[in-house]
Amino acid sequence: MGPTLHDVARLAGVSIKTVSNVIHDYPYVKDATRTRVQNAIDTLGYQPNLSARGLRSGRTGVIGLAVPALRENYFAELADAVIRAAESRGLSVLVEQTSGDRDAELRVLSGSRPRFLDGLLFSPVALGQDDAKFLEVPYPIVLLGERIFGGPTDHVTMHNTSAARAAVEHLIGIGRRRVAVVGASVTDTGTNSSTLRLRGYRQALEAAGIGFDPDLVRECAHWNRDGGAEATHRLIRDGVSFDAVFALNDSLGLGVLRALREEEIRVPEDVAVIGFDNIDEARFSVPSMSSVATKREELAEAAVALLTERFQEKEPRLPPRLVQPDFTIVARESTGTYSPTHADATPAGASQER
Amino acid sequence: MGPTLHDVARLAGVSIKTVSNVIHDYPYVKDATRTRVQNAIDTLGYQPNLSARGLRSGRTGVIGLAVPALRENYFAELADAVIRAAESRGLSVLVEQTSGDRDAELRVLSGSRPRFLDGLLFSPVALGQDDAKFLEVPYPIVLLGERIFGGPTDHVTMHNTSAARAAVEHLIGIGRRRVAVVGASVTDTGTNSSTLRLRGYRQALEAAGIGFDPDLVRECAHWNRDGGAEATHRLIRDGVSFDAVFALNDSLGLGVLRALREEEIRVPEDVAVIGFDNIDEARFSVPSMSSVATKREELAEAAVALLTERFQEKEPRLPPRLVQPDFTIVARESTGTYSPTHADATPAGASQER
DNA sequence: ATGAAAGCGCTAACAC
DNA sequence: GTGTTAGCGCTTTCAT
């Protein structure tokens, strides 16, 4: 074990309270004393014992971040941003993975780990609206994502519908009319990202006077590259004609690009593609992929800020707050306007290619 | 605060020691007592206070993982694997990011956080061989990577040289003779991944009787996609002829693919590409990218196992151990053997394309 | 097989 | 301004 407060106090010739005062920047300490204590701290290399501090004060300086899986780019980038935001507030982040498993998500909420975290940033994918009650726990939670709305906790989420609408409007703006959607959810709970983004899709079509064709909407069991690739192959196998794809997230979109290339369909000449989330990878795919960007730093910053406010606040508690960071459309090669004016004239589309 | 040991003891009508015995599966507890205690635990929803446990026992059940940045795919996948390995042992993982910054890496070692972690998995990139002394800390560390060898701690690293040699042999095996290397380190400390992999490169050339051409070896300040793309453009701008690229990691390799496409050089027809690490993304790039695969689960598993052994062991300590997981070459489209026998006959190469 | 009690290092209420 | 002191909840001798 390292040196303790007592060791420092002894060396400095003061009581532990004075040492504690110095450590916590208590203003009423004589400068001379402060210097003496600080020297003792330095020579001993004293580091506070966080377990003891946590036991006594109820605060550990550690927050939890529960996500489905770090190997999914979006969550890795989110975790990156969260850790940075936490660090700037002197907090550390304990990362848990749920694999998108319902039991694992419930375990995160009720396990023994939370009792030693100051708070939890929770991004569920298996829990749904009906599970809001499980968020009623005796420590602060900030909910991330679109699975549950109006729950008992603070919540950070995107402007899903309007962002999706903007994405599709971008496609329509470059002259596309047959916009496929990849990533519709199999089980539609009514409050998940898929539904919200799909709503934006329909709004954009409607505003442009384009009819809705259910054949263009493809489900994916998993929001990953495999799912996107597979859905695209199915779309083509079914002989559906399309000149654009709106992938409900970037991983799907990268799978779409991959599949289109396998089918020897040119992007964006034959089919334009836009994703959602603007993960780093979208900049480097071949072709680079347009996407809807949410400032992830902003999102992480907001989430950590909400959490810290909660564990600093006194009763009575503020009501749950909802924060929705802004978004922008990032146009890249996959929606490059190669002969956009001809897009209608030459009825390009995957079905032509087969 | 939740219920404590005392609450459970009172409800069960026993002492806290008995409750503690039940929790720790101490064998000499009457079955009847055990049941009674267990019921009390369940009805109260008792969860042990980890801060108190940590204070008393010196063990918190939390290990640290310090990596440069989670937004780098390789480290996200590593973190994923580490968290899984830790979870299977009942440990949680606190993730720290160093941004590859020397001061940040030193802070990880000496900060107050370590004093509350049971151990640390540390993947430095700024520290080097001369900094081995900083690893002499009073808690167990497992070093990851190739920056420091022969240090005072356990160490998990790849067979860099032989794996790199195998990668280059793969390229030679499909008929390539002008193999460029992307990612050589600017400042060569002699014990980093770059040097070791470069050594494998030279071994492979030598074994095949191919002369070493320093023009083919390109430096990159950063091992990311930008670095790989930039180095590739430079290579071509310099008019160097090459028919294959060995990217010292996959992020570089993906940048290489991107740049080759911008230069309208076909992969693998004109130039074959192989990376290193086999990140998930390599499977989905366009074209998919061959790579050197280290079983990351194995690596993570080994690292966590070494760490747990350390904090369970009694004095005297075992000497530092070195673990090097196996590797395999994963062949994908980027080294697809399109007319491999002609590779020599038709002196394909980037320089032809300009 | 179970209980009593000390104390891990720290914070904060209270004394002086 | 600084010191004293009582626990926070748990583990762990030592008794019984």
C-alpha cells in the first residue's frame, strides 16, 4: 500500500484534516502550512485511496458506459468521445458491453457494479418502451439512443426523423426518385431509430410528391455490414429497380457499397448511397460515403454534463431532461452528382444491371 | 444507499460474518443457515459495496486498459476482447485513452487511478525501450505491443517479424517482386512494430532472392488511413514502380486502397495489397483486404489471465513472462491471384499507370 | 459452525 | 486555521 493521509500529516507535522483541506483546496489554510503539506505529499508521492474516498463520500469518480459492442464503430467512437468528456471533468469511465442482449442490459442496471459507479450512460438496444420502469434505479442514468422515450431519466438522442428526412431530401435533390431503404427493423416497436428514420424517409418522399413503394424498404436483422450487404443482394435478386439507397446507419451503408460493387453496380452513377452517423470509416470507404453527421463530441459532452449535474444536485430533483444535438448532411462521393440532370432521363437502376 | 451486510444479518438473524461466509461460499455453513441468509439477500436485493470491499481487501474487481484511442479500430476490437475476457473472470474494465501522448502514458502509470485498479493492461505507443523503468510500479501491469521488451512486467506481443515475413511471402507467392512498404516509422527506436515488421519484410525478400530497394519503403507519421493514403500518393508521385504494397497495419492498408483507387490503379491486378492486424473492416473494404491475423481473443485472454495470476499470487513473484499468440495469413481480394503467372511477364506497376 | 470486534483510508461535523 | 473523532461497509483474525 502507498502512503496515507496519516503519513503525509506526520511528515508535515499537521493533522490529517489539514492535509485533507489542502487536497480539497479548502481556502482557509495558511500558505506556509499549505506549502509544507504539499511538499510532504510530493516527497511521499501520496495518492488518495479512491476506494476509501468512495466508501466515505459515496462518490468514486467513475461513471459507467454501457453499449452493445465496441467493435461496432459507432460505439467505439461514442466511447472515445465519452471518455474524453469524462476526463475533462476528472472522471473515469468503466465500459460494459451488452452484446445487445436483453438480459445483459438488465444486468447492467441491476448488477452490483452500478453501486460503485457515480452514474451510468446507457445505450440499450434490446430494451424497449415497455422497459422504462427498469430505469428507475437509485443512481443517475443518462439514456442514449431511441429505444425508450419519456422514461424517468435524462435522455440524449438525435433528431432522427428530421435528419433522415434531410438525408432522403439530399438524394432527391440529386435527382433520385427510387430510393431504397436498408435497415428497417424486423420487430417494430414504434420508438426505435428505424421507425423514426423511416418516418423521415416517408416525409421526404411525400414532400417531393414521390409515391411510397414498400418493395423499396428492406429489413435487416442486424445493423452491421453483413446486414446491409445481404439486404442489397436481396433487393437486386427481387428485381426491384432503384437509383439510391438510404442506409439507416453507416455500417449498413458500407455493406451496401460492398454489395453494389459485387453486383457491378456503379456508385453513384447507377445508385447513390447515403448512410447515417458519419463514422470515421465513411470518409475512407471506396467510394467515400455520404452520411448524416451528429456531432458526437457534442452528444458525449451533453451526456456527461447531464450526468454530473445529477450527482451534484440536491433534492428536489429536476424533471428528466431531453437533449437533441444538431445534425448536418455530409456529402461525399457516394452521392456525387455525376450527371445528376440525367438521373431521371436515363432510368438507371440496379434492375438494369442484371 | 442500499442494504448492507448488517441489514441482511439482522433479517436472517445471524451475524454479518455468517452473511459474509455465505457470500464467499465458505464451505462450513449449515445448509439451513445458508438458505436463510440467501433468502434475506434476495428479499433485500443486497449488493455488496465495492468501495468498502476494495478498501478492506485491496481488491476492487476493476482492471484498467490504457490504449491510444478507441476510434482506432484495432484498439476498439482489442478493448472489446479484453472486456469480454475480463467479464468471464468477474472483472470490469476501466478504459483510458492516451492519444499516443507521452505525458498521458506516464500519467496512466503514476496517476491516482491505478491505486484503485487491481491491475493495468497497458498499450503504449509513445514510451520506448528507455522508459522500461517507468513500468516498475507497485501494482501488476501487463504490457501490450512492441514498444518495450525485457521490461519488468508480463508482456503480450505478436510474432511481428515472422508474421510480416509471412505476409510478404504471400505477396511474393502470387508473383509480385516490387513490394512497397507503407508505414515505416520516422523515428526508429529499434524495438517498435515498424522495425520488427520491416525486418520480416527484408527476410522475405532475401529468402526469395529479391534485392532490397529503399525507394519502396515509405514512412508514415501516423498509422491511420490518412497516413497510408498519403504515403501511396507520394510513392506514385515519386515515380517508383511497384506491384504490391505491404501495409504495416490495416488502417494504413485501407488508406492505401483508397489512394490506389484515386490514382485509378487496379487492385489486385496492378497492385496487390496486404495489411496487418485483420481488423473487421478488412473484410468489408472494397476490395476486401488480405491481412495478417492475430487471434485477438487469444491475445486478450492471455493478457487478462496473466494479470489475474499476478494479483492472486503470493511472494515470491515469478519472473516476467512473455506471451506471443499465433498468427495466420488471411487472403482476400486485395491479393486475389488474378493472372498470377503473368505478374512477372507483364511488368504491371503503378508507374505504368501515370 | 458462528459471533465479536478491529480497522482498511478517508470525509466531514464539530470542537477549539 | 487547525485538530479530534466518528463512522462509511466490508473482511478477517480470534474466540467460542
